[in-house]
Amino acid sequence: QVQLVESGGGSVQAGGSLSLSCTNTRGTLNGYSMGWFRQTPGKEREFVAAITGDFGNTKYADFVEGRFTLSRDSDRNTVYLQMNNLEPEDTAVYYCATRRGVVGTTGYDAWGQGIQVTVSS
């Protein structure tokens, strides 16, 4: 059974960088896609980016293309989301999630607890 633990996050000024990590503490990344989503109060949770655990194929939302980068460490069952050139609009609770198979924007069935990212102007 998948258990996802997120770390990183925090507060930064606009233009700064933060890194998030997500570890599957109960098993391998192989065969799974790991995704990041974010949510602000009163809004739907939205897809940010995803990566496959085995081949490292990635998919990004248009609004983060070129600013955010995903990577993975299969030995540590961990994925990393490097966020650069952050904007106040990136302020949200970020969630890690997993699904079997290829990257996608839906179909995730295991979720982490969420971690706050705050970007001040």
C-alpha cells in the first residue's frame, strides 16, 4: 500500500525558489506515476506536474512550463519538484499523489497530506 510523505515547501519572495519532495515510504516508484497538484481556498485542486517512476517521463501544466522541474531518485522512492521563479499566484497547498501507469492529469488514487507553499510579492 502506498504511503506518500511530502517535505520541503515554506515561504519565499517572488522570483525565489523552493523544492518539494515526495517519498513513497512503503514501496517502489516503478510502475507508478507520481504527480503534484495544488489547491487554494475556494478553488478546485489543479494538476501541476507528473513523472513516471521507472522511465522518468514527465508532463507539466502550461502555467509551470519552464519554471518547475521534476526529477526522481528510484533508490529512495522519492520524486522532487524544483520550483524556480515563483510567483505569488503559485501560493497554494501542494499535494503529492500517485497512480499506476503513465503520466496523466487524472486518476490518482493515493495522496499525501499536503504542504504549504507561500510566495510573497
